[in-house]
Amino acid sequence: MKFHVVTEPAYQVAADVLILPVFEDETAESHDLALVNEAAGGVPGQVIGTDEMKGKPGQFALVRVPAGLGARRVLLAGAGKAENFTSGAARKLIGAAVRGYGRKGVATMALVARQTAVSAAELGQAAAEGA
């Protein structure tokens, strides 16, 4: 399986599964979530903020999205509080995502690099270690 950390607009990324970290207390209107939600026809936004996806660590929700997004599916991944998101937390999130959702039929996964204190380079390292 190929795994990518992307910094380009998430709605342009071609992958079987796009991993989108969701922080606690976020809504689908949060800037980078809103871009993906709009491109995905509002499907992720129907889940974000519900009991299914409150952004808590270890919480995952896989949604199929219509055409308009480069990925066929979006994996909403609870990332905890944004201010507590570290490369260690990213490693755990990525590892759980790959183990739980990187199964047969998934050749590529991409992680959206959200605006946090963790750089894209650190996310890449976390992906290599966590996957």
C-alpha cells in the first residue's frame, strides 16, 4: 500500500482513502474541513459533530463520497484537542487508520496535513513510523 502526506488542497488528492483528522469541538464549517466537505457534497459534514465523530482520539468514521473529490472515501479520524496534537498523536492516529482501514481494495491512503504545530515533514515521519 502507498501512503502519502499531502499539503495540496485535500479535495484534489487522488487516493482510495483520504484520512482527514478532525479535532474536538470542530464543525464541518472549520476552514480546511469546509473545503473537503463542500467538494464531497456535504457528506462528511453530516457525520462531524454527531456521536459518530466528535473528534475524540480513536474515533473513526468512514464515509463514501460522490464524485467531486479525488478520493473515493474519506476517513474522518478523531485527533483530540488541536493544541495537544503532536507527532506522537499523529503516529497513533495513522497507525490505527492503516491497521483498521488499509485492507484489501485499498491501494493508496493520503493524510491531510491540517494547520497544527505538527509540520508536514513530521507527519511524513509519523506516517512512516505509524503505518
